[in-house]
Amino acid sequence: MSAVPVPSRPPFPPGCDGRLATPGLLRARGISLRPARDDDLPWLRVLYATTRADELARVPWPEAAKRDFLDSQFALQHLHYLSHYDQADFLIIENGDLSLGRYYLYRGEPDYLIIDISIDPAARNQGIAGALIVQTQRDAAERGRGVQLHVQIDNSRAQRLYERVGFGAVEDLGSHRRMRWPTGLVE
């Protein structure tokens, strides 16, 4: 299996300047957001692989085949995101020089769309994702918009987080569930 190459066009669109403010709770811990850059792609590829690790652990493929599969899936996902959400904020979550995750947000109308939120396994369960989502809800509420996202049906941990911050299931789409937070007050 050969990997699908990452697109030759600039990986991240210029002008997506990370307009989402870093939540104060995260700033106090030294965590910040910055726009993704071309040189983040190797690390983003590794981060993507961590999001599929449990799933691929059950697949009896050689490690090289798994790596090729993950590389091709990452490249296709990256191309999809750039092709469909070229006006999105593609943000890297970091603490100093240490990358902790990615947060991709499209500020559409009538709803924002959280395209992707992935946290490095070593930084999970520390409130990073929840703080970013609540900040996104505040930003959307100021503009009279809701927030949507898609989550894998079998990702119960993520679904519990989304429900805790006010998202409700809207539609099951086979492997994923669409969830929405309506325009409203944020705690």
C-alpha cells in the first residue's frame, strides 16, 4: 500500500490568523493557540495516528501497512479539510515549544463547525478540549450562532464531554453522530 501524498499546494491557507482567543484557564497554564504551519505536518500526521491507535490495534496488518494506511488517511483528511473549509482557523495547541493538539474551527453561518479537535494522548483529560469548546461557544453566542460537530458513534468519552458542555445529538450518520449546541448562554 503506498501513501497518498500530501497536496502540493500550501498546506494551510494564508490569513487564518487564529481569531479564537486562548481561554484564560489555558493561558494561566502556559497553553496557547497559534495558526498551523507547513512544518507542523509531520507532527500532525503522528497526532492523527494516535486518534486511530485503538481501532488499528485490532487489525492484523504489519506495522508498515498500518503506517502507510494512516499516512494516506491523514493526507486525504488534510486535503478534504483544506478543500472544504479554506476559511477555517487551523490552530495548533501548544505549551511553549511542545505541541499538545490541533483545533480546527470554521466560523460559518448559522453555526460554527468544530471540524476537528485532537489532543496528544499525554495531554488528554486535562480540560484542554472542554476549555476550547466553551470559548468557541462564547464566541459563537456573541454572534448569535450555534456550534456543530461530528463525533464517531463509538467515541463515548468525547460524546460525554460534548453533552456536558450542552451539545445534543441531531442526527446519526452511520459511523458518526452530528451534534449541535444551539445559540444560547454559556456558563
